[in-house]
Amino acid sequence: MNNKTRIIVNTLAQNVRSIINIILSLYSTRIVMDALGVSDYGLYMLVAGVVSLLNFFTNSLTLTTQRHISFCHGAGRKEEAKLYFANSYLLLLIIGTGLSVIFVSFTSYIFEGGLLKVEANKLQEAQYVYLIVICSVLFSLMTSPFRALLISYENIVYISVIEILDGALKLSAVFLLYYISDYRLTTYALIIMVVMLFNLLAFMIYCQRKYPESCILPSVKQWNAEVQQKIIGFATWSLYGMGCIVLRTQGISVLINHLFKGTILNSSYGIATQVLGSVNFFSSAIHNSIKPQIIKAEGAGDHMRAIRLSETACKFGFLILALVVVPIIAELPSILGIWLKEVPPFCVAFCTIILIAALTDQLSLGMTLIVSASGRIRNFSLLTFTLKTLVLPAMYFAVKGGLTIAEAFVFFWFFELLSSVAAIGYICRVTGASWLSYVRNVLLRVLPTLLVMVTTAYVVQEVVTPSLLRILLMGIATTLVGIVAIWSLSLQPSERTYVTQIILSKLKRC
């Protein structure tokens, strides 16, 4: 299949996966919260949040491995791609094992030294959960090179299948919590660990059989100092960016825990981050589908195509997320009321602000792919991701100054907006992209569609009284109007022609 068709197929596969996993995840969260209770669920999110600091190594090295393998494929250097995979895996094993040991050694300080505020009767179980989550994260770390390899080969379909199985297994297993009277929190953590192990084996076995030319079990003999230097150089600044995101996400959790002396509000924030993760699946689908093409274009020396693809990723990432976010925000109180038996305090406010911030982030996120493809990420990471972390002191001083936590949370959106503006400015300065092209091909294509969708949501709210029927009408109306607006206002004539050709060819085959 050609490049455009491959992007469409991969995007559709990921969107199907996203829809299924969102349903599974939301229902699973309802069951878990009901079985564990709000306090225990908040405790799990808090403990897992601290350990998830390891996850930014996963994401960073996945991006690094994927970038270098895709770049080598674009340049026609297949042997070098194999070398990058082996050395990335070796580096990951060393770092993952070392950090796991460090986290285990700090167990007493974290729980008994006052870093986390945990009720005395929950202290022992919290420590058990902490150690289990470390194992889970280590399995996730070991999975990342295989996932990166699949993305570089643009095999998104298999990734989607495994992630659907992941969600189904978690949902099936959590029903066990109703039949367990003691140590439910520990059991839940063990369930997650077993699923992570399944993911590792599924990716490892498939990659070794499907891509033996690239996927080889690493050994010390394959250690290459030059390749390691390139990996570490790119990963360091990618790691910085991921670290800033984790610091912001988990820093807010710890900040809430300390400011309000308990885990109840952590449940609200945990729900908000889960909602964000669920809806981000939709926009990440287009990014994951286009990114290998951008990197390969850079590897082949076709810089202008890489820029055009980055603008496309930015535009469609925003539009796809808007189709999901607008109706959710409009009906958020009702949705949370149906989803959760007990809606924690400030949950609606947290979810609303985080979703608006995510939509704002999409205005630049697609364009950042060209920076990753070019390898020039040091100054970009220092600028944009540092700005994101400034929300922590801003929220702290805002609460201390008398604002409510919901009012202080607005700073989350503000610094996301500031970071997006800074990102576009930097990208235009160093990559050859232009502000005029960005405004014409992205902003003027997405903002009118967003306005139409928001207006539609407002009309539905005014006409129909709150009910399950209104939720359904809101989803149908905003989606249909949004699709029409995308077709007429957002798509360029060449894009409409290409989509029409794809539809007609499929109809002829049928």
C-alpha cells in the first residue's frame, strides 16, 4: 500500500482500538472504584504515580529507538537499524534495572519519611503495592523497544490488537476484586503486573518472528560506543521532556496530597488524568501513523514533505480530539454521574480544564514531530517543557494566596498555551517552516470548525433538558456537524479529492 493509504489504515486501526479501550477502561475504573473505594483508589493512583516516574524512561527510549530505526530505513541503512535496536535494548536493561533497585532502596523513606501522606492502617499494603508497581513498570520498560520497532515498520494494526487484549484482560481480572475480602489493593496491583508481563511476551515473540532482520536478542558483543553516544544524546533531551511531563503530572498529585492532607482529591485528579489518557488515544492515532513517514522523509532528505506532513498531523490531531472533547466537556457532569457511583470533589473542574489544555496542546503537538525527526531537540525541550513545569509553583502560590484548587488549576491550561506558542515559534525559526504557512494550513482550518462545534453544543444544551437522551443527542449532533464542518472548512481541495477517491475505490471493490 502507498504512504497515504498506510496512514489512513493505521489511523483507523488505532481509532478502533481507542474506542474499544476507552469503553473497557471507563467501565473498569467504575468497577475498581466501587470495589476499592474512593480512598483506596486515590491511594493506588498516588503510589503508582510516584513509581511511574520510571515511565518517562520508557517513553523516551521508545521515541529514541523509533526515531533512529525509521531514519535508517528512510536512508536505506538496514544494518544500522539493527544495531540501533540492539544497543537501545541493552541500554534500557541497564537503566531499568538500576533505577528499580534505587526505587526499592528508598521504600522506607517514601512511606515512613513523610514523602507521601498515607493512613497508618494502609501503610503496609501501600508498600506492597509500591514494590509490585515497580515490577510492572520494569516489564513496561522492557516492552518499549519492541513497540518502537513495530511503529518504525508502521505495523500499528498489531499494536492495536494487543492493546485491545490488554484492556479486555484488565476488565476481566478486576471482577475478581468482588470475591476478595482482604488486600484488594494488592490484588489489583498484581493483576496489572500480570497484564504487563503478557504485553511484554506478546510483543517480544511477534517481533522476533516477524522482523528477524531487525529484532535480535541483545548481547554484550553488540555494544557499540558510537551508536550508544547517539542514542544517549537524543534520549537525554527526550528524557528531559518526558521527565518534565511526569514531574508536572505527578507533582500536581503530590502537591494536592500535601496541601489538602489526604487522598480524596487525588481520586479527582486521577480520574481527570485517566479521562485525558483515554481521549488522547484519538489524536495520538494520527500522530503515530504520520510520524514514521516524517522521520523517513527526513532520512531521505525530503525536508519540505516532512514539514507538510507535520502540519497535517497538527491539523488532524486537533480536529479528531475536538470531535471527542467538545461533547464530553458539554455533558461532563452527567457523564461522570453515570460513570461513577460517587463523583469526587472538584472532579468536573479538573476534567474540564485538563481537556481544554489537551486541545490547546494539539495546536503545536503535530508540528513538534519535525523537531524529533531532525534530531534538534535540545533547545526545544529546554524551552517548551520547562514552561510546562511552571504550573507547579504557580498552583502552590495560588492556593496559598487564597484561591480554590479549581481556580488554581486554570494555570494548567495557561502554561500549556504558553508552551504551544513558544513551540511554534521555535519550530518556525529552526526548521524552515513558516508562521504564515502554519496559520493558513492549521489555525484557519481548525478554529472555524471548533467554533461551529461549540455553537452546536450550546444550542443542544439550551434546547434539551439534562438527561441521558441529551448526552446521546449531544454526541450525535456535535459529531455530525463537526464532520460536515471538517469536510467543508478544514479539508483542502486536494484532501477532499483524495478521500473521495478512497471511498469510491472501496465501494467498487464491494
